[in-house]
Amino acid sequence: MALKNKIEIMILGIAALLTFIGIYLAFLYAPTHVAMGDVQRIFYFHVASAWVSYLAFGITLIGSLLYLKTKTMKWDMLAHASAEIGVVFCTVAIITGALWAKDVWGTFWRWEDMKLFMTLVLWLIFVAYLALRANSLPGKKRANISAVFGIIGFLCVPLSFAANRIWSHFHPTVIATSEGSLQDSMVLTLVVAVFAFTFVYLFLLKLKINLENMRENIEEIKQQIGDMNG
Amino acid sequence: MTHEILSARSITKSFGHDRVLRELDLTINKGDIYVLFGSNGAGKTTLMKVLSTLHPADSGEIMLFGMKSEENVRDIRAKIGFMSHETFLYDDLSAWENLNFYADLYSVHNKKKRIKEILKMVGLYHRSHDKVRSFSRGMAQRLSLARAVLHDPELIFLDEPYSGLDLRAQEVLNNLVIELNKKGKTFFIITHDIEKGFDISNRNGILSNGTIVIDKELDKANFSEKYNEILRREADERN
Amino acid sequence: MNATKAIFLKELRIEFRNKQTIIFALILSLMILASFRFAFSFIDFSLTELASPIIWVTFFFSGMFSLAPVYKKEVEQGTRDGLLLAPISPASIFLGKFLANFLVILGLELFSLSLFFVFFPVPTPDMVALLTIIILGTIGFAALGNLISAISSNLSQSEIMLPVLLVPILLFTIVMTSVSSTSEIFLGANLNEIFESIKLILVFDIVFLASGYLLIDYVLED
């Protein structure tokens, strides 16, 4: 228990430290982008949260597969916890992306941009995944069906990637992009931001799993009390 | 020589945190009419579903016909008949069509002859082509029994078979059970009603709090007394 | 195989005996098409360009309507355990139901399509290409729809959960590809010119059928 706590505190410490450094780097250290101006600074947080959401959904897939293979509830718990955090980061990524796009491209959304599209697909699928869990009772059955849905949802990613290529071929590109290359200091800032967000994710994941374990324990104790009275 | 058809060793089953079956042991031999009594909430239906391979047990071992229940599910299912308070019948299909459908699922040989024979046995041959929707509760229950024994199973589970039946239908049901038993079929019946189930049983027990508390007691008065005592105790616990 | 056939026949028999679902789905298709017709008689649009989305929106909604009860009805009627207790593989339940459902949805779609041509004066497209896309698209729709219908039959509020789970997966795969290629067909493309889309939809069909076939076991078991 003590060791576990130490690891947790370490993760929290690293996450906090990196976040502060990241904020400093993004707002003060990194130079203003030549073409896009100050709004480009949103990019560091945008990319970092998009990365974390992909990571989180990937962990959900792994959790779902391992659950179906082993039928151990802890994998189901991992899949669920990771999906919940992933949706939060994905929402952040979509909103920051839209704000950035409004300034740079003059529009909130571009359907023909593959990255935007795939992120939206993932977001919708995992919101549906959470809705599925919210609408069923805890237990093996819920673990089974959510694992199945998580797997199909993930299968859908490469499929919609292919579908979108045919679709965008049909829809003409409206606005041309101009991104400009990144300077070294910008790359450094981005790397720090990505690491900071990853550690925040790890910390939240640990927290969520601890919470679920505690809930399990409480139910267990309640049951024992019931047995003693009976 | 007794021949074990079903043996269950320390079966446990929980739904969420609710422990429904606790370390339950049970053996059923060929030719038994084993009647298990228990109040609502004692875990009767869950026990049925676990024993009949419908739900997996959390722990413990179930052997049916000498096979492990997780490993040979389909072979075991082919030898089991199951009649529950749900009839498993399609309202929009006729009696014949329902049996025909299940006969296909169980790959019954000589389908037409067998369906005709079984419909006559439960006294529904004259209603073969009526939709189940138009049947009374008792008729549906009889058809449900016909469905359960259609594929000539070795072991037949009956879950609360008497609920919703009038006296005459109960008698018909009991006679059918005895008749099939004479042909060597084994029955496992679960009910809460001592008056209806006790007389046909040749083995019986009481299920309370997820485990079998009394096994084999053939004196009815004695048995009723014990059963009522257990029901009273359970009622006290609940309050 | 025997079990698949038995379930397929049973599904169709019940569907056509208790005509409710089919009749309501037909009325729904009629209403959707009529609403579109009404809307586009006021606004001046090129009907040829809008034909494809109109057709697929109609297909999608009426199809979803007939998918909802596929597994839910077994639960409500109390026949689910009867099916599961039979010595058959869950995959044959899935296949039987999928085949029956595919035929029902395809029938609904052909009805909607003929209504569409009555309501909307568009130049006749290459019918072979159009029907190919519709049939292939419907295979994937029915396959995935059946699996999701099995999943949602376990949920509270299953009627609303079916579209919530189905739309994000279906919309960006089958529907998107079918709509774009149907549009091209209405603009004069023939079978060869939409070959890329056909291949892609075939891939979707195979993936959805295979995942249904392999995963239905986990969905149905307790």
C-alpha cells in the first residue's frame, strides 16, 4: 500500500511539474508563430490532449481484448476508466482545435481534414460506449457487451479512414492550408506538453481505478454486514 | 446400482454483490424425481439456470451425464429439457410451428411423427394449428412441457411448473411426469408449494439462503413442519 | 446450418404473420419521402444531386426501425433462454436472424426506392449499379445492426440506445460510402466507375459479418 502511494505521489509530482513547465514554455518561452501569431500557442495543448485521447482509447481497446480473453473484471475496469478520461481529453482536443481553426482557416471545422474527422469519429464512438455502460447494470454482462462494442468501435477507425478518402474525393477541398515549419523551441515545448498530459492521464487513470476499487470494497463490506445480521 | 446423472460440488453464484448460491452440493441419480422446495428469493431459478448450463457458476464443478458442463455444453444441452415459468413459445406461431421450430434446433429425427405423438400426449393435438396467443395459461404450460420433452431428453428441469395452473391441469402435469419417469426419465423440479410437488417426488430437499439445507425426507408431515420452520426463519431475517 | 435455416424461417414467418413492424416501417418510409418531397417543392434544388441523401436517409431510418425488435422481442416474449438452451452455436442464431432481417430491410428499401421514383422526377440512373450498391450496403447495415441490436437488447432504454450505438459506426463507414457512390450513379456513373466504392463496401460487409459471427457469443451469454 505504501509503495503504491509512493508511485502515485511520484506520478502526481511529475505531472504537476511538467504541466507548470509546459505552461511556461508554451506562453513565455516559445516564440510567436510567424504566420499564425499568438493563437498558435493553443497548438501545444491541442496536440497533447489529442495524443492522450488516442492513447486512452488504445488502452480501452487493450483492456476490452484482455477482458474477453481472461474474463477478469479488472480489465473491464481499466477499459472503462480509460474511455472516460479519453472522452474528456478528446473533447478538449476538438474544442481547442476548432478555436485554432477558426482563427487560422476562418472556419471551425473542415470535413475533408482527415485528422479532424477521425477524432470526431472516435469521440462519437466512445461517447456511445459510455452511454452503453450508463444504461446497463454492473456485472459480467455489462463487461461483455461493452468490450464487444469497444472492439467494433475501434475496428471502425481504419474503416472510416478508408471511407473518408472516397468521400473527400467527392467533396472538393475548400480552403488550402498553410502551416509553416516548426522551430526547435516549439518542438521542445510540444514534447514537454505531451509528456505533461500523459502523466496527468496516468494520474487520473490511477485515481479512477482506486475509486472503483474502493466502491467494490464498500459493496463487499455491505454484503458482509448483511451476512452477519442474517 | 445408482447412476449419477447430475452432480454439483460447491457451486457459488453471485449477481453483482448479491450471493445467490453458496457452496451448494447436489446429486441427482437416474430415475429420480427430485423436488426441491424453497421460498421466493432462496435462489431457485438461479440454481435451475446454473445447473442447466444457461448461466456459468462462479466457482465449483458441475458434471452432467459424466461430462464437465463448461466443456461439452452442446452435447449436454441436447440431453436436457427445460420448462420454466416463461413458456419459451412464440405467440405468433401455432403449436405445431413452435414445436417444429424447436425440433429443428434439436435436430429431432422423424420430426412429424414425433410432434404428432407429443401433441397427443399433452392433449393438444386438436389445437395444433391454432396460434399460441389464443391458448389459456394451462394449455400454454402443457405445450411448454411438450416443447421441453420433444427431443426425448434424459434429464428434465421444471421451474415452478404449477404456477398459473388450475387443479385439473396440475393433475395432468403430475401424471405426465410420472408417466415419463416410468420410461426412465429423470426430473428435477423446483417449487415453493409443498401441497403440489411433494406427492410425486421420490427424493426432495429444501433450498434456503442459496444452499440445500435438507436432503431426502420422505415423511410429508415431518417435511412440511421443517419447511414451514425455515420459511418462518427466513421471514424473520428479512424483517 | 440446419439451425440457421430454422431461425431464418421462424423470423420471416413471425415477421409476416404479425405484420405490424413491416407496416409501420412502410408508413415511415412513405412519410419521410413525402416530407422531403414537400420541402423540396418550395426550395429550388437540383433533385438529381439530392437524390442519394434522400434515399439513404429514408433507408437508414426505416431500417433502424425494423432492427430494434430483432433481439428485444426474444427477451420480452421470454423465448431468449429457450434459444440459448438449444444445442446450437450462438453464431447460427446471429446468421439466421441476419439473413431474415436483411431480406426484410431490402424489401422495405425496394418499396422506398419505387416510391422515390414516383415522387421525384429524376433521370433514370444505371439501375444495375444502383441496386448493387443498395444490396451491398444493406448487407453491412443488417449485419452490424443485428449485432448492435443484440447488444442494446440488454440495456434499459434499448430503443434509444440502438441508434446511439449504431450511428457513429455506420454513418462514417457504410452510409458515407453508399451515399457518395449513389450520388455518382445519379450523376451518370456506371458500375465500373464506382468500382472503388463497391470494393470498400464489400470490405465493410465482411468485417461486420465476421465481427458479428465471432462476437455474438459474448453478447448473448450471461
